[in-house]
Amino acid sequence: MRFIHTADWQLGLKLRYVSPERAAQLRLLRFQTVRAIGALARELRADAVLVAGDVLDDNALGRDALQQTSDALSSFGDIPVGLLPGNHDAATDDGALSRLERPPNVRLLVTREPLRFGEALIYPCPLFRRHETEDPTGWLPERVAGEGIRIAVAHGGVINFSSDAESTVPNLIDADRLIAKGFDYLALGDWHGTFRYNARAWYPGAPEPTRFKEMEPGAVLVVDIDAPGSEPRVQRWRVAQTHWLTLDREITEDAQIGELRAELEALPDRSQTLVHLHLRGTVSMAARDALDALVEEYGERLAYLDADLDALVAPPRPQDLAALTGEGFMAAGVQCLQSGTNAADADALQLLYRLQREACDAAP
């Protein structure tokens, strides 16, 4: 039995922090990633594809997103595909998955009863609301003779990170108890990075990242189980269309701004790349001016640029102040800003420096 284990597609993701036009482009790429998963399933001759929850980002999705989902699912051909409701698309009365027009090979995993997918029995553990207080896998039975390969599909966490023993963690799954019941594999969703809990319980991670802090997203798992009781063989396959990078730098020399430009220039697929830039340290006013121009330029060239520059200071150096020529009111203003003690004074001095540079560049 070979199947692809994936989860957390979150099709229709809002991406509110990105401009509307870019957000629409990034949402479209997520549907292309689903098609890439379909192509991979056909190439590897997978017996099934199991999506462990959060197929859709929101139960309020409109017909346009649902149509794009249906079209993307058609790329799987006749390979059986199981869609499990997660916390984003829980199996409520008005759930979006229930409104989805599905190709014949696509089945909703919305009932707590085993379904046969090829050589395996699939035991769905759907969420019927966003937050379940009881273990969604609690209903799963012990193995009985002759069942063959058994796979449970669930959406939730397997580790309680709370320090309060009395606290109730929603959608918490007891993976050890489940495996002890004789399941060959637990296909999990909810964590957006690839994570191996044990040899039989895995998270594939989101095939497209949703945040910069996610650890190892962007992949699906290809799982082979030779026979009931055999240990699964799990391979990670990258499928993401987008690239999410965090560049954390300490700046000690002006030349590093040029190096940063070269690094951004070398990025492949810049229109599909999102960057979180965090800089700290000290630069000259000229270098800060060049950095601001760089941020403005790549804010337009990248899919998204989040520039955190609050920890990067540009105190005026003698050569910077020498460039601020002037007399009378101009000289008094420079002196006043130079002696200022708050951030606004420094920003104003930087702006004055930039304006004078621009005026000089524009002069005949």
C-alpha cells in the first residue's frame, strides 16, 4: 500500500498582511500546489491520497474558491482521495466541504466508520466543530482479525504543551493509545511543519507555508506499508510553489547593505518569495538611505517583504553631517536635531539628509 499523506492545504487563505493583488496571486499558487500533489500521486502510482484536515481555510468560502478547489482535485485522475474536516473546515451543518462539488474519486471523511481505500481500511476522525474537548480518535476500535492495513486520519495535537495539568487542550490526540490498538499508521494534520512523532505517527506539514515561524513546511509524505504490522516507510517530498525566508542580520559595516542587495538579487522566483527581514546594528546615514531605497525596491519585486529595521540605528557621523551643508535656519535645524535625544529627531535628521541628497542628484 502506497499513499500520499498531506494536510493543511488551507485553500482560500486570506493573507491579509499582503496587498490584495499579491494575495490573490499567492492564493492561486496554493491551487497549483494541489495540482502538483496530484501529479506526484500519478507519477508514483499512489493507491490513495489522504488529506488530514484543513483542506479549506474557512467554512465561509465562496463559490469561486470552491470551484477552484474542485478543478484542482480533478488533477488526481482516478486515484482515491479522502478529505478530512479539520478545525478550519469542521463538519458543521453549513461546512464548506459539504458544498464542494467533488470528482467521483474524492470522498469526504465525515463519518466515524471505516472506509476501504484499496488494500487499507481508513478510519476517519473528523472534527465536528472548531474545538473538540474530547480526543477525536477516542472512538477508534481495537484491531480485529483479518482487517488488513489500518490507517487512522485525524486533525489535532499529540503533545500537551500546557503546564497546567487541569487545562483542557482542544483536539488533543493520544497517539500512543491509538497505535496500541493495532493501527499501522496515524495520518495527522494541524501542525504546519513536517514532524515525526514516532515511526507510525507523522505530520506532513502544510504543503504551502502560511507563516514565517513554521518549521519545515512545504512538503507531503509518501508512505509505503507492505503488510499489516509492517513499519511504514516514509519519504518527504517538497511540493511548495512559494519560498518563505527569514533574513536575520547584524550590520556592523556599510558594505553589508550591498551584500544584502546581492543576496536578494540572487533569489530565484522573487515574485513567489516572501521575506521577513530583521536587521540590527549600526550604519552610516548614507548606508541607511541606501537600505531604505533597497527595501522600497524589493517591496515591489518580492511577493512580500516584511522589513523590521527598528533595531538598526544610523547615528550621524562627521562625514554625514558634513554633507548637510547650509547656514542660518538650515544649520540651526541640523544642530538642534543632532542634539536631540528621541527617535523622531534621528528620523528627521535622516530625512533631511535624504532630501538634500536627492536635491543634489537632481541639480544640473
